[in-house]
Amino acid sequence: MIAFEHVHKTLGQTRVLHNFSLPAKKNEITCIIGPSGCGKTTILQLLAGLGHPDAGRITGIKGMRVSYVFQDPRLLLWKTVAQNIAFVLQDTVHPAKQQELIRKYLTMTGLYEYRDNFPKALSGGMKQRLALCRAFAYPHDLLLMDEPFKSLDTPLRLGLVRQVARMWQEKPRTVIFVTHEIMDALLLGHRIIVLSARPAAVLDDIRIDVPLAQRNVLQEPLPASHARLIALLEGENKKYFPDL
């Protein structure tokens, strides 16, 4: 289990995390949802080693290989689709295995025919699919996803959410997925952690035991969980907008 234990973190003059504790089970998808600016990205950055707690500790991540999907794809524009994936595999995967992984993930996401194209020839959704391929292909123990579908329209976003579920089912690993979209969390999360306005505290920890392949937003327990999430987030938003 990965765990934040009484973590404190201040950025500039802003207290982002104060005595923050959170467990995340290995080989599950933990979704983190909460108001804008509450510290979701800071949590991922601490897990990735891009910062350190001011106090407290994070356990369970020592020796873990981390893969990160950002809000924007961050592709290498001078490399082809296939080369973007090969780049992250070059020091960790045998050359013969590299081509197998590239073919596998590009085929899963419908990008294999574009393997020799450069990123500038891809649409926004295709670029994000490539970013997901690269992240899943890299031999990781922990995958961090920071609102990677934020700028996409609803049909495309939901399609990518389904692809993430499919890739996870192919090889389950620990995923921490930050999102502001309730639907994404319901379709992907084994657990949904609801955070308060900053400094972040855990308001609720919702467990969804329906297998990912069987998730249907119209069937229980998803509608009840949706209503519960809406109520919690509306309560937190009133702290920012008290007149609403």
C-alpha cells in the first residue's frame, strides 16, 4: 500500500496539504477528485518525487518505477509516433521487446497505422492516446494521471477512459488518477477519494466494486455515487463562492 502519513506541504504562501493522510492500494485505480486548487496535482508531484513533504512522510513508493501522464501530451515533436514510445523504452526494455510493446499499444488505441507519422499530423485526441500508449508501455509500477482528458470533448474523453480501463485490465498496476470529471471517476475508480478545499482533507472514500468492463452509469451503485459526489463537491465549492 502507498500512503501519505500526516503530510504537510506549503507552496509559496499557500498551505496546500496540512496533516494530510491517504492510503492507496496497489494494483488498483484510485481516483482523486476535488475543487480546483485543492492540491490534487501536488499529491501527484510528491508521489513522482518532483517535490518533498515539508513534514510527514510518504510510504510504499521506494523502488517503484513511475510513469506520468500530464494534462498536455508532452510529445517529442521531432520523433514519429512509434519513436515517441521507443524513446521511453530504450534504457529499460530489450530492443526486440520494444517493437512488440509499440505494436501492442498502438493497435489497442487505433494508432498503429499512424506509427510513422509525426505528432503535428495527429489530432488532439490522437496525441492524448499516444501519451497513454507511452505511459502504459513504459515498465512501471505506479502510473500517475493528472487530468489527461481535461481539454477533450465528452465523447472523446469517455472513449479514452474506456481505453485506459482496457489497458489496465490487460495488466493491472497501481494507478492514481486525478480528475475533475465525476463520470471519469465513476467509470475508472476502484476507489474515489473526495478532497476538501485546501488545505486538502479527505471528505469521503467511496469504494466501487463493479468490474471496470461492466460499469454502466445508469445502473446502481453508480447513480447513487454520482449524487453523493455532486453533493460533496457542491458543499466545497461554496467555500469559494459563498453566495451561490
